[in-house]
Amino acid sequence: MEYEILSHVSETGIRAYGTSLNNAFANAARAMFSIITKVEKVETKQKKEIKLISSSPKELLVDFLNELLFYYETESMLFSDFKVRIESSTLVAEAKGEKYRPEKHPIKTQIKATTYYNLKVNSNEDNWVQVFFDV
């Protein structure tokens, strides 16, 4: 299982798993877009390079997902494929997707922002992250 959807009052969240923390972050991004639309319909026609520096893995996760939401809001980009590399306090990622088209990409839920509510990053034996979104 790559991820699961969680719900809490006015927020929707995800818990994403991976063979590494890099993979868990990538699965978290895919899970977020699966909340927004039918992610399997998003083709990998365009790519965005993302580089972020933050003080902790939790901050990196929130910043990464909010950066993807920024591209969605400002450029109408939907993403379905992610490659993530985390080294110390730096995240470098490649997100692939395409522009939103209403006839192809039905919007299921609008996500306003990534929150710090119940935010978790586990990089010990098993790698998983948990994050909730303001919807």
C-alpha cells in the first residue's frame, strides 16, 4: 500500500508509506493529488523541478506539498509522478503531470493548504509520513 486517506472534522489527510523517506514523500504527493482528482488520468506531459531548504523533515514535507499546491492554483498543474531526493535539510524533486482540463480531470475536493495538525514523519525502520489538509 502506497498511501491511505484519513479524515478528521473539516480536514482530510493522508498517511503515505515508502521503501525510503524519499519514496514516502513522493507517495504523499501522489496521495494529495488523488484527493483533488482522479490521479490515474493525469498524464506526465510536463515537469516541474522543485528545490527547497527547510529546518526539519516535517517542514520539508509541508513546504513540498504546499509548493505543489501553488503550481496547481497558479498554473492549473496536476501531477501524478514524483521523484524526490532528501539530503539533510534540502529536498530536490521532479513532479510530472499536465494542465488541468475539466473534461478530463473531475475535481473531487479542493485543498486549500497543508496543515501542521497531526503532522508526522517517521524515517526509522519503516518510512511513512502523515499530513492533513485544509479543505
